[in-house]
Amino acid sequence: MKHIFSIAAMAAAVLESAAFEIYSDFPGGNIDIVEKGDSGAKIRQQYRDSDWWFYWSFGVKGAEGRTLTFGFVDSGDVIGSRGPAASFDGGKTWKWLGAQGVKRKKHSSSFEFTFPDGAKDVRFAFCLPYMPTDFDAFAKSAPSLKKMPLCKTRKGRENFAYSLGNPDGKIKIFLTSRHHACETTGTFAMQGILEEFLKKGGAAEKLLKDAEIVAVPFMDLDGVLDGDQGKGRKPHDHNRDYTKSPIYPSVAAFQKLYNAKMEKAEIAIALDLHAPFMFRGADGDSDNRAYLVEGPIGSKVENLRKLSKILEAATLNSGEGAIIHLQKWDVKYGTLWNTPSNMKEVTCSAWAGRHPKAAFACTVEIPYTDCVGAEVNSESLRGFGANIAKSLAEYFAAPESKESKK
């Protein structure tokens, strides 16, 4: 009887020690639990209706004081150069844990974490999350930022656009992000752009006398809230939907809004804010750079290069820790993946740039974790956005800018 009791006690102790919970039922959550044991868990990111991609986000409860290993199986190396991002306050604030506990293999990766005593609930994510609640909090602090309905999503959610400046202004600046749901860095930068335009007395604010900013933070709002990868969504993702008959309500609504705003414009710029492929820290990897994507020669690319040069100077003068941009990093049409065969479907920037009043439209790629040694975080991303705003003000202030629309 004593032997049976000791076995039962041991089994109960093992069950108790493994009683931590892994969950993902929160906005942006994404994980599958393959196997869970006393020392951690085998997990896998959910692709859902997308091709393979690397976004994941999950929480752990009841593991305080323990050291656990979370291994991604059959998933590729899906941990960035600074390790996982972690939140200890329910997703309000995030920080990088570092790569010291990360182990990488070609087809899998893992990270080890020791939960502090008292850390009853910790969330982990591939990148620094930026959710609609974050933008709502920012917008509430900026009453001059006007909120306007954009559309209802496929799942019935209300999606919004925002405007700032002079609705009758002859200059229109369009900002979009999250055509790919997981690419959070673009929305951080968008907030930074708007914050700079909201500052009193600066060059960016002066531009608003004759300019209107139109911003859509979450083009794939359903994907952002549901925790989708979003990149390579089938039959195509939001950034391949710029046709005469879009399948996504937000794309159709943005096309309508863009064309309506352009009726009062003399000149416009459209910036679609993205993140590139993940960066793991390898030498020579260009995914730790902030760069612009050029269209074909003849698509007013000279105007884009003018802004790129201004942005380079602005970022290089921003001090230690800033996300910098060098014009030589820009991806020219016909190079790398930016080729006619790979860009058969129409993207947001390609579609917007075709308008006769557009000075240019382009994709801006902003890295997830690292920019040539500088940490990517909320402050540096918003600072990069501020530099974009300053560069836009300088672009339009230059005498030759009036000729840029030709």
C-alpha cells in the first residue's frame, strides 16, 4: 500500500510541476502546442491561410521560478536576432530578451527562459506587437487627428482611417501599414510620422497648412487581431489585391478614399510601410536595414530618390541608437526579388503610383529587430517615423518640388 501511495504521490508531483499553461487566446495570439512536458514545450507557429512565415505570439501562466525551453518544431528558424520579445504586464509593454538562450537549427529553433519569482503571466512574441489598442491610445492623445470610418472587414469589424492637416490642401500624403498583418514595425513608424506632424512649430507642422495626411494603420485588421501571419495569404494577400475588383473590403475602401482625396490634390506621395524578411544576425544579411523599394524607371523614380537622399541625411544626424537609412540600400527595380516576374500582381504602391498626380508611391521596409547594430524598439521606430516626416517637409519645401509632379 505504501508503494502504491508513493507512486501516486510522485505522479501528482510531476503533474503539478508541469501545470504551467500555454495560451494564445488574446489579440495577436498565434501558436500550436505540439507537446508539453515538465521542462517546456514543443510548439509551432500557425500558418492558417498563409504560406510559411515566422510570426508567433503566446503567453505562459503559472511558471514562476522555473526554467523552461520552448522549441519550435518543423517550423524553420523562427527567432529573430534579439531573441523573443517578452511582456510582463499583459502585453502593455515589451522588451527583447536577447539571443543568449536561443538555439538554432535549419529546421527548428528554441529558446530557454527562467521565469522570475512572481512572474505569473509572461507573453512572448516573434516581434514587438503593435495592436489597435495601441493606436487608439495614441489617437486619443491627439485630438486634431480625425478618425473616419473606412469599412467593415470580412468579419464585421469596423476599420478606420485617420486624417491630419488641411482637407483642402493641395498636397496629399498617404500612409498605410499592415497589408501583412505581422509587420508591426510599419505601424510604430506611422505613429512616429504622425507625432512629428503634430509637434507645434516644427517644419512638418508648417507643411500641414497646405497638406493633408491620410493614414490607414491596419489594412488587414482581421489578421492583426486574429494573430495571422498575413504574408502570402491565399488566394493572395492584401498587398496583392490592388485590382479593379479587390476581394478585401479595406483595399476597395482605400482605393475609393485615395481617388476621392486626389480630386483636391495637385501632388501626392504614398508610403506603404512594411517589414522585410526576418533577421537572424548573419553577416551580410540585408534584412537588418531600413530601405525604400523603387518602381520601374519611368515611374517617377527620380522623385523617390530625392526623398531617399533627404531621409539618409536626417537619419545619420539622429544620434546613437537611431534607425538609419542609406540610399544605397534601396532595392532597385529588376534586382533581388523586385522583378517583373515576382511582382505580377499589383501592390498598393504600384497602384497608387500610377495616378497622374502622384509624385511617387513606394514601399518602405523597416526591420523587425536590428538596424545595422541599432536596436529596433518603440522609441527607435517612432524616431525613424519622425525622420520620415521631417524629410517629407524638406522634400516639399525645396523649390524644385513643385516640378516633381511633372
